Amino acid sequence: MPRARTMPPTQSATKTRACSRASGPERLASNSRIIDSVTQIKTEAFGTIKRDPTAKGGPSTAIAGNVFFQASNTSAPVFAGATILDAADEAGIFIDNACRSGTCGSCRVKLAWGSVRMPVEDALTKEDKAGGYILACQAEISGDVVVDA
């Protein structure tokens, strides 16, 4: 069986010191060759029932408006505080989703008409926003809306 090689203590200590000086969050963030900007850093979350930490109270019975799903030619009511994805689930309309917290982007759909509020929109790029895309898991409507889903 071959013997494991070890470095003499002086070489090992030198390599450790060199590595610790070249690593760490400060060094990584300041190195522009590795990270051009903070927008390249993506986060991942694994879902939560409560999507908006600023929301208060339980589910509402008041209707905020209706959502029309163009691809399936279906309309559904959306309760105040509920999302377009919640309404799609209730109506049996499939919209791909994974995290339900606004970070994965699986539920990205195009808003054809209307306005929404999204507490979290981490998964959308500037181009997505300019193109009219929203996250169905975060989109709370204010009045009637039309989505391409």
C-alpha cells in the first residue's frame, strides 16, 4: 500500500497562509475578474407558505379581480392577497412552478394586460421586466389582468 506524502511543517503553514489571504468574501467580492457585479449572484430558496413577510391576517374572501389565461381561454377570480399562481391552481390551469417564493423563475409568465404587485421578483432580469414578464407565484392583482398562460 503506498504511503501518503506530507509536506514539511514550514511548507504547509506557508500554503495555508497564502490560501487564507486569497480567499474570503471580501477578496471574492472585490475581484472583478471573478464577479463583474452583484447581479450575477443568484439565490435559491425552497418554498414557503407565507410569500410576503409584510402580509397580515389570513386569507381574504374579497375578490381583487379576475385573471384571464389566454392559452387555455379560461377566466378565474383572484382573492385579495392571493397570487395568479394560486388562482391558476384553483382553476386547474397548469403554470410550472417550484419555489413559490420568487427566486427560481419557473412560474415566469407574460402579463398581457393589467397591473400586479410582486413583493419578491429576484428571478426576473431587467430584460424580463421590460418585456412584461411577471412571476405568477408573487403576482397579486389589482383589478382584472390577462396573462399568456
